[in-house]
Amino acid sequence: MRAVTCGVMLALAPSPALAQQSPYAEYQRMTAENAPTELFELEGEEIWKKRQGPKNVSLERCDLGEGPGVLKGAYAHLPRYFADADRVMDLEARLLHCMMSLQGRSREEATKRVFGNADRGSEMEVLSAYVARHSNGMPLRPGIRHPKERASYELGQKIFFHRAGPWDFSCASCHGEEGKRIRMSELPVLYKPEFARPLMATWPAYRVSSSKIVTLQWRMNDCYRQMRMPEPDFGSETTVALIHFMTVTARGESYRGPAIKR
Amino acid sequence: MAAGPMRMRATLGAGYTDVRVLMSHPMETGQRKGSDGKLIPLHFIQNVTVKVNGKTVVEGQISQAISRNPVFSFRIKGGAKGDKIEVSWLDNQGETNSTETAVA
Amino acid sequence: MFVKRRGLLKAAGALGALLAAGLLRPIAALAATWNKEAFAAKSAADALKSLGAAGAEASGAIAIEAPQIAENGAVVPIEILSNIPGTTSIAVLIEKNPFPLAGRFDFMEGALAFVKLNVKMGETSDVRAVATAGGKSYTATKEIKVTIGGCGG
Amino acid sequence: MSRALKVASAFGLLAACATAPTPLTEQPKATPRDLEEVTATLKRDFHARGQATMSRVELDNVQRICNLHADNPPREVAQPLEEAQLKAIPFPSGSLMGDWKRGERIAQSGRGSMWSDKPGVQEGGSCYNCHQISPKVAAFGTIGPSLAGFGKLRGSSPEMQRYAYGRIYNSKAYNLCSQMPRLGHAGTLNEQQIKDLVALLLDPASPVNQ
């Protein structure tokens, strides 16, 4: 009861109309209406149902937190703590977990090609689009009650502001001050709810400039590349904590993806 | 990329049926370089045909200026639940694909 | 990996080889025509001439819905509706593209003169819609600004 | 539902969500323990790729101090560190003005020092990502100040050349917790490339000063 009340109340909290202020708002609305995301969701559905791995089973019994095989609302409640893995997982970490535990695949094999390209998407990308679609219209309510969820949120916050690497960058170097741009790209201040909300509610997304679905694990990876840091492991505690931190900051926002990004 | 799946939705609107169709296609302009540094040959859909219950209602001719993974919306006058909508395409390399759905 | 090649005409042996070589057009397959001359035109005026729509008259009855500013020229959504009675075709031209004609749609009995599509734009340009009705041509334009963005990643 | 809860929801308050953390309103300061924890986490969760080796995870003293003070260290802490950074800049002798045309190319390019780049120095300063520079270039970032008219306002004296060179080589020598990378110190740009950027800023013929 308490959790439900919480979610409803948060959903009532006003969401600032930030997107409307952008000169690109009209473009973003029209591209979202006419995006080819469904094509990728369809591919994701095929992968979800495809028998794979040494155990030759599909992912249809994968428990994304709402029970084995339950897709509705699963994405809106991630990242969250999973007792079977004793850690907080985001969607991609959880999908990887299912590939390993259900399908019997090795981590090495399952993560060989997590980020695809325009010519060929990755399993992880199309699966993310497929799963996320089933949370459309539902408020983001990531886990925050379990001590490990709390710890993950706090770790994410610390990492967000942690400057390191040859260019001395933290996430906040680009996403810490209002009204800034990189080239023509507007930079959301991702530790503030009014910025995190519209952003986190639209991942994963079809990225126009790369003609494919991009995921949050990819976003973390590519930010660290441009921060001149070494590469984070796919689905690691670091990337999950950052995603968790930003999703908790955005909590209550209605999920409206997979969307479209520049 | 080879041409891939299609997806279509046909929904009753105010006085018309809205047909939204998605096509998986690279729509190569012939100007883009691949990872090997060589130009990727021109490869794009040239013809799009919409049929309602077997009768052609829209014939489209398009160029490489249509975005990768094309998405089109058309509107069919009137329409009723269960009407069969079929969309097909043909590209400059002779590949073709089609999909059909019933108006929902 | 999971991209399918469905209904590949090329697979049909000798016929496929001819098709691939461009020696035969698969007219039988789709009864398709493609106005090569109009699509090869390097100016909007030449393209319109090839379409038989030179001297189209400006019309307020053609509605073009498109964003004023596009964040990425690779995908620019455009929606065109002709309210001119008896419209039988709509052509879409991106004036500043190397080959301006992006598409031409013929509407038969049963279809509204409406199309929504995504086009590529190399730069800021007028988008022109040309409708034909009763053997006459009508036109409307809308400017779309295209910006580029990103930090090379 | 209790009366209190009804009141809370009527006002849209979050009182029922005692477990939900309060969002931050500003950048927090890290503690020395936080830095240890985060560095250890990154060491565990990251791997070397290409030129991006794991040594990049280790903090130097400048990063440490900026993290501990939320980028706003007290003057007495910042000053000695800035001085040490300044002293370590290897200023070349003679003119520091290179070729502004090459400088413009370097300013435009975002390449260099990434795991996806070829090792060694690339022709990339990423300058337009954060600064307006040549007024002709419309796609510029705004994280740093506009540099349009930089030399026109300041001239191109040897002192100004030295300042511009130093600022590009190691911005932290002038403002300890500046968001600008230490492009020379980090090995992203070499001496000639920094001279070319100095020319882009100061040369009267550069588009920056038109």
C-alpha cells in the first residue's frame, strides 16, 4: 500500500515543460510520432522468444522483477535489487543475467557484441526496446527501499560527481550546470529532477544519427569514452549505479519510450 | 544491411483509416563510406504500393532522400474493421517485401 | 543475425541475374514505374518539368506540417495534405538537396491525398509540395532549418 | 488511508515516501573515504582499452582537491597547487604563434586520447565543443566562455601569447578546478598544436579577430 501511494503521489508531482522550451521541441515531437522504433521492438520480440544457448531455451521465463516472463511494468521498476543475484541490476544487467542463468551462455559470449551498428543491431539493444515498450505510460519507480538499492543510489551519486582521467571530467562536467551546450546539443543537468525526468523517461531510444536503438549501458560507455577514461564493464556496478541514481532522480515521470534521440 | 522486416498498423480514424508502415531498409545514397573506406553502393526503395482489399489505392515513387528505415503514413477513405491492407516495396537492386494487416 | 531477406527476387536464378544487372525491370512483380528523369534532375524546376508540373500555381490548400528547425538532417518528418478537390498526386521536393525530388505519390479512388514521411536534408532548405488535380498543378513551400550537433561521438 | 496521508497527498507532499532520497540542489563535496571507495569501484569495474589504460583511474592532487571541495577550494588550498601547475608548464622560447589555419582544424576536431583513437597525438582539441571561437562557426558549445574577438580585445604581446599557451597547456594553473582539460599536460596536444591554437586566438588575420 505504501509503495503504491508513493508512486501515485510522485506521479502527481508536476513535470516542468522543459521539452517545450527547446527550439527542437516540435522536431522531437514529430520524429517521435514517426520513428521506426517498432521495427526494433519486433526484432526484440523475436530474440526474446528465440531458443538460444547451451540450454536451448528462450528468455520467456526471464524474471525482470515482476515475476518470470512478466514484461508489463518491468522496465519502469528498474533498476532494482534481485535476491537471486544479490545485487542491483538495470535492464541490461538483468537480461545478461537471464542469458547466463536461463540459457546457460557464458558472460564472454553474451557480451561479445552488446552495442551494434546501423547495419546490424545487437540483441541487447532490440531486447531493451521490446521490454521497455511494455512500460509505456507507467511512472518510473526504481527500487530504493532495500539497503543495497540505497547503497547503489548513493554510489551512483558519488560517481556522477567524481572527476578523474586525463581530462579531469566527471559526469557533472557536462551535466552539472544549467543552460549549457556541447556544440548544438543541450545538456541536461542530470542530478536535478526537472532535467532527469524527461530524459530518463525516453531511454532506450532510436538514435537518428546512428540509425539504431541505443541503450543506457551504451550511453554510460560512450560518455566514459569521451571522458577519455578506460572502458566500464558492461552491466557493472558502476554503470548500474549511475543509471540507478539518475532514474531515482527522475522517479514519478511517466515512461514514454522507446523514444527518439538526435 | 539487407532489407529486413516490415511492420504495419491500420487504425480507424475520423472518416478515414490511418495506415502507418515501417520498413527496414538502409536507403543508401551511394555517398556514404563503409568501415572499409569504400563507398557503399546506391541501394534504396523506389516503389511503394498500398492496396485495400486487393485494389491499389496509393502508388509511391521515392528516392534515396527518404530516411533510413522508412516510415510512411497514408490515409484510406472510410474503411471498416477487417479491411485487408497490403503494402509492398521494390528497391533498385530488385529486392522486394510486403506485409499485410487487417484494419483494427 | 536476425535481419531477414524475405522475397528476394535476386534469388530467382537467371531472371534474378538479369534483374540485378538492371537489364530487366521487375514490372510483372509490382507493375512499378519510376520516373528516372525526374529523380535525376538536379534542380527542383527540372524535376517539376519532368513530372509535367512546371508552372504550378501557389495554393493555400496544400498543408505542409514540418518542424521549423530540425536537429538532425538525417531524419526530417514531413506531413503533406492536399485539400484541393480531386487531387491525384503529391510530389515532395527538397529544393537544396543534390537531387531535389524525394518522392511522388499517386492517389487512386479510395485514398486521401495525404502522406507522412521522413526525408534526409543536407542543409537548410525550402520543402516544396506539388499537388495535381484535374490536370493542373498546385504548390506550397515551407522552410526547414537544419542544424548539426554533437561532439563527434 | 489515514487522515494525515490524505492531507499529504492533497498537497502533493512526499511525506509518505520517507524512503525516497531528497534530490540534490547543488554539487556535493566528496569525503576522502568517498574518493577511496569510488576509485576502488572504478578499478574493479573498468578495464583498459586501447590507449585508455587503467592508470587513468588514479587521481592526481588537483583532482583530489577539486573533488573534496566540490570544485570550489579555499584560496589558500588552491593557490599553491595552481602555482605548482604553472611551474610545470614547459613554455617554449621565442614566438608562441603558430598557424591559425591549422589551429582552426585542431579546434574543430573532437578526436584524441580516447580508447577509440589511434595512440599518439591526434589533431584534436575539442575546443568548439565548449567555446564560441570563430564567429563564422555556428555550432559551438557554451560550457566555456566565448573566445570570439579574443586577440582583438587583448592584442598579441609576448605576455598574452604566454598566457594563451599556458591556459591551453594547463588550465588548472590559472583556475584550479576549471572544467577545461589540461590539454598539454594530458598529452592530448603537442607544443606545435598549442602554438597553432594560440595563433587562432591571437593572430590578427585569424577569423576569431575579424
